Amino acid sequence: MGRLGKIARRTFLLGTAALAGGVAVGYYFYKKPYDNPLEQTLAEGEVTFNPYIKVAADGTIVLIAPRAEMGQGVSTTLAALVAEELDVDLSNVRIEHGPADGAYYNEAMIVEGGPYSMFDHSFYANFQRKSSAVTAKFVALQATGGSSSVRDGFDKMRQAGAVARQLLLQAAAKRLGKPAGKLTTENGKVVDTVSGTSLTYGELASDAASIEPPDTIALKPRDQWKILGKSQPRIDMHAKSTGTAGFGIDVDLPDMLYGTVRMNPHIGGELKSFDDSKAKAMRGVVKIVRIDAGKLGQGIGVIADNTWRAFEAAKAVEVEWGDAPYPASTDAILDDYRAAMADGSSHALTDRGDAEGVVADTSSGALVEAEYSAPFLAHACMEPMNATARFKDGKLEIWAGSQAPNMYKLVGSRELDISSSDVTVHNTLLGGGFGRRGEGDFPLYAVKLAKEAGGRPVKVTWTREEDMTHDMYRPAALGRFKARVTKDGALNAVDARIAAPSITKSALDRTLPGAFMPFPDRLISEGAFDQPYGIENFRVQGVPVECEVPLGFWRSVGNSHNAFFQECFIDEVAHAAGQDPVAFRLALLKDHPVAAETVAKVAAMSGWDKPLGEGKGRGIAFTLSFGTYVAEVVQVSDAGDGIRIDKVWCAVDLGTALDPSIIEAQMQSGIVFGLSAALGQEITFADGMVEQTNFDTYDAMRIHQAPEIEVAILENSETIGGAGEPSTPPSVPALANAIFDLTGKRLRHMPLSKDVSFVT
Amino acid sequence: MTLKINGKTIEIDAEPEMPLLWALRDIVGLKGTKFGCGIAACGACTVLIDGEPQRACAVTLGDVEGEVTTIEGLSPDGTLHAVQEAWIEQQVAQCGYCQSGQIMSAVALLAETPDPSDEEIDEAMQGNLCRCGTYPRIRAAIRLASRKLAGA
Ligand code: FES
Ligand code: FES
């Protein structure tokens, strides 16, 4: 606690010193290699200051929130960053996603994607960070993922607002013949408080946009924030409560056709032959085409005048499929994992002391050993995959809810052999993303069908069955953990080995064939190697497994399985050492007071020091991921007909909490997402095909199973962390540890429903 | 085929086997009702037929007997239903995709049971999946809507 106080004070002093001294920062716009993409989109009378601000002809201020709104509230929070510095209420602006463009590239997502932990500031790690920042600019991926939107936008979007405000002040100074320093701003207006005169931003916009922007700009200190740090009404809430929000699946264009695809369920396999004579004769069917999508496999596409008619026709096509490139059953796929675990080559992103030697030293205290596993998982976004495309007069337009809209320019231009400047991407709201909607398959199929539609737009919607059996799956993973506890109960060494395929390699293979990764994939062991535990002898080996099942980024990615392994294991070790799991973790975290405080906080919230009644159990887990520290306690009870998850307490530290209501919602969301997997989600293969096809065989947590969730937000961390993913990783191990507390049974395999039953 | 939807009589030219969901979305142009699974397992397509919650993906046009109310029919003149007001005040929606269905189920629940217990809420709402995990706020919004309706 003492140390924590010190850190918190230091942060505060740094912050105020910087601002009180008027230290201005060299800001983003001069370093950017991109033009302002809004210039291309301006209508008559519209003005733009930078990629984030546009003023319409009628004076309406338009703020650009260039990240996918998939439920995480990002459009509200990003707009708030600009609005805070621009000095305009959120209720007085219009917020748009803006065009798909490299100017909106996501640096934060790539910079922390290297093989180092967040608190590793060694020469090597910092060097990698710097060079990947350059790569990020070059690749210019406009992506939403890695819980990075706010981390990426925090400075640059506030700067965008602050610069525009400066220019508006200067324009008003000229107009009123007063020095800019004598004027102030107030909710979209420049005000001369002496005379009471005011000019709206709309009136000043075109003058202001012609003034040369300043070289440096200072940002408001936190105690002057009016919008940030307070819960804002979400800008999308009304539309989402009235059925008027526009998702990709709701796109409606004049003369539009409807389509669907049916790809080889042996994912990646060929289409040997097909007979569409029956299907072609069905009502409303316009065309049936063969689809060849390279690594994604082959199949058929149907164009019709109605989605359901397209679904029915696709079913009626008789097909002969070729085999998948991976082994036919889950067990056979896992054979490759077991072989790799036994003697595959590995990389250790953390290797300090002599973990192997100490663990082997039988003269020390007890040896603790455990093996864990996690299955393949589907994203199962609520809105099935879909996209709409129109190819007319050499120009392609794509409408889709996307986590990577400018990548679709590449997808479209490659497919049609046109320049990417002839591709326009319109991003809609996303009915869930969780990592799935950064993929290029669904827009590609829409483009392929649009090519066959004679210039008419085609909306291509997948059935749920197609969606679930053609995902890019969260990979299965195996973990083998060993520890040595000293005779007086201290944790002396942990030696961990995690076998999983590289998601990054799988994604590169299907997106940019030929590209390779210059360093080991951190995703294999993240959530384990990068945790702030002060274990003297600590090694985490990542063992890459060869696996041809298409793999993707699933909410919290590698953390989703590794936190389960490691946090269950830490609990086992605490138990073996005869120590309380909270006290045990606090001791291991003594050099990381921010982390320790989340554990202490959640213990206090949950009444950890008070005994539980009969028939109840509770467990704790902690994970640092995406720059955010999260500790959770799960409490369960024996409901007679199964285990009930009664309550979850969550203490989260993301440094600066920009919108408490949205952060609370994201914590709850991530917890339900993780617990959903624990309750029974598992993707398995038989005959080379995914066995789960819909929510009847791959369900998620329902309201009657959902616990009460209490969230406390801390702000001790010096850096700002992400919100969309970090509550998922600790949820499952906290549950498994709670079930151990209740039943005395260690659960080492996901889903936990393999070993216990939950109330249904 | 003639259907009564949100107070209007609508002529639909389609095969009787077509699920109501797709006629609503692709023919009538009412897109607030969502497609999630097509097998009555997720609740995204929930509409009211004569006040009863029904999964529009599992009711064929030929089987529709009675008046259909969709999310668009809850606030025909722009005045929000108490349930919608509560949803906004509690800031329930995340991605929002399941919420039309959630709201329609909640409207039906409160019409039948104005002051539902926790068990009754669980019972009535468990057919509506939410992948974003908005359940804690859904519970709070239903309780708030119940108070609003009692006060009105
Ligand atoms: S789409 Fe009807 S219940 Fe899922
Ligand atoms: S709000 Fe996204 S599925 Fe419910």
C-alpha cells in the first residue's frame, strides 16, 4: 500500500509538472505520413481541420471515431477525446466512423504485440517497440482489436481537438480584433466574456481551417476535464433500443440482390463437383456460382431475390466435397499438440534464474505438477457474418461491419484486379466482433458474388451454420506446469511449457501469403510469460504446433487459455504451500503495487477474510493483459441440480478511466464471455468437419446462469490500458478455483462442464 | 397473403413456408427484427403475435394467425415504450444486435407479469441470448420499466 501511494503521487506530480511548466508536446500531425482523408469527402461548404474533425455547411460539427463500434462503446469514448479538447458537448456533435483509410492506422495494437511484457523496458524491448511503431505506420492497418483503440487515440485525438480549438480561437480573434488570449470557448462557441459577443464554431470554421496549425499544443490537465472521466450517455443507445441501428445485415440499397455462400465444411477443401439443377429452378434464384477462395477453400455462392430463398437454394445444391488439409478428428489434431509438447522446439519469452534446475532439485520442498488443456472455440458473434458489395463501372463498393476496413480495399482490389483507390468501404455497426470481424473472408465472398451480379449490389448473409463451421477458431492449447515450493512454503521456481499453434502465422498465411514473422509469436504464451509475479526462477516455454485449422484472434487471444492454466496453477501451488490464495498472490506481486492493489481490492470487496457458509465456494484470479490489471473473485454454490455462479467481483486498473459506465459494461461483458466458454463451449472435429453448427450445440451463458457482477475501477497505473478484453482471462480460472473451494476437485480442462455440471 | 403488422394491413407475395422473419426483413423492409440462428435458439428475432412472444424465424407466413408487433411497432409515433426508456436509462445495449429481441421479450413479460420476481425474469428472458453479456443491465432495466409502468 505504501509503495502504491508513492507511485500514485509520482504520477500525479509528473502530470502536473508537465502542464504547469507549460511543456508542450510535439504532436502527431507533423509526424504523420498520410493526407487528411476527409478532404476527399467534403461536400460544398464543408470544412475539415484534421482527420478527426469536419464542420458541415450548416455548422454541424462532425467528429470521426475511426474504430469499429462492436458494442464496446468506442465511438462515444473516442469522440469524447476530441470533444473534450475542442470544447463541445457530445450532444452537440454528430459522430461518424469516417472513411476507411491508412491515416487511421492503429499503432498501439502493433507496438505492444511484440515478444515482451508491458513492464519490460529493456533495451531490446524498447528497440522492438520503436521499430514496430515504424512498421505500424507503414502497414497502416486501420484495425480495431487488442483493446487498443483508446490507448492509440488517447493523445492523438485529444491533440486533434486542441489544435482545432486553437485555430478557431485565432480566427475569432481576427474577426473581433481582440487577442486570442482574451477569448475563451464554451460548448461549440468562441466567447468574448468582456463584451458578451460569441461566434459559433460553424461561423468560424472556414476562416480557421485556412490558418497554419501551431507547432506545439498543450492538453488540458485532468482536473479541467468536463466530459472525460465521467459516464456519458452512449451515442448509439437510442438507435439500439428502437431497432433502428444499422448493422451490416441491414444494408439496403436500390436494386439490391441477396445471396449466401456454402463453403466446403472440410474447411479449406476443394469442391469436386456440384449439381445445381434443382436449386436453379427454385423461386427467386438468380444465379449459382462456384467459389474458389484459395486457402479458405471452395464452395458455392447463390444469388437470389431474398435471403431465405438463397439459403434454401444453397441447401438444395448437391455437392461432392474434397478433404480438409488437417486431420479428420479432434483427437488426431491434438496428436500433433502432444508430440510438440513432448519434444517440439520452443522459445522462452521469460527465462530467469534456473527454473529447470530448481524444479528438479528434490532436496528442496514439494514439487507441484499439473497439466491443463483448452479446446478450439468459435467467436459466435450475435450477427452472423455478412457483407454487401457492388461492382459497377470498374468501381467497387463494400458495406460491412468491419474491424479492419482498409484491409478490405486490398481484398477487393486483389480479387477484381483494380486499384485500391477504386474501392470504397462503408463501415456499419457490428453485431459483435470479438476478433472475428477483422477477417477478410466474408467481404471477399460478397465481392465474388457482386462480380456476377451485373452491376447490382448483392448482400451476402451467412447462415448461423455456415458461420459456426467456417470460423477462424481460437486454437486449442495444452499447458504443462511444474513448480517447486521451499520447505517454508515460498514459491521458488515455476517451469511452464505451453503448446499451441501460432495465430499470427495462420492469419498471415491466409491474408498475406509469403509474409513471415521476424520474432516468436507472443500469443502462444501471453497471459503466462508476461505476468508480474516475482518468481525467482521462472521459465515459460512456448511450443508452436503445426495446425492447418484456420485460427483467429478471439477476445483476449492467448490470454484466454494461458491465464486459465497459470492462474489455476498458482492456486494449486498456494494450496500445496498451505497458504491463502490471496495472500500468496500478494506476496508474489510485492514489486508490482498496482497489480497487488487490484488483488487486495477485490479481496476486500468480496469479503474474502470472512468465512463462507456451507455449500459455497470462492476463487480468485489475476491477469495483466492489454495494459490493464484485473483481479476477480468468483463465488459459487451447490444448487442441488448443479453449480450456480452467484457473484463475480472485479477490480480493474486501466490507469485513466475515461468513461466509468462503459468500462463497467466492458468488464461485465468480458466476464460473461469467459464464463460462457467455461460452461460448455467447445469446437470439435469429426470427419474433417466442425461438429457444432448452431446455438443448440454451441451455447453461451444465458440470463438465468448469469451472476451478479460488481466492478471497482482503480486508477493507480501510470499508463492507460484497454477495456474490451482484459476481464475475460481471469474469469475462468477464478471460477475453476471457486469450484475447487466448493468441491475439492481441481478442474484442469476447459470447458469446465467436462468435469462438473452447472445449473442449466 | 395478408398480414396485420404494427397496426397496418400488409399484402405479401411469398410462399407460405417462408419464415415470418425473412418476410419482415427482406420483403416488408422492417429490419429491426434480427436474424441470429434460424432455429428458435437465440431470440434475436422475437416479435409479438397477439401479444405473445414468438420467434419469427420459426413461424412460417402460413402459420401467422393474429397481429404481429415488431420493435418498430413499439414506438409508432416516436414516443418510446417504457421498456425502451428503461433500456436507454440503464445503458443496456452494447453491440445492440440482440436488443430488439430482448426488448420484445421484456415487453411481453411485463404485460403478463407487471412486477416480476428474479425467477420470473430469468424464466421469461432465458430464450434471448446476448453474446455481449448485457444481462446485469437487462435485469436492472426490466425492474426500472416495471416501476415506470406501475407509476403510469
Ligand atoms: S433467429 Fe430466431 S431465435 Fe434465433
Ligand atoms: S448487445 Fe451484443 S449480443 Fe446483446
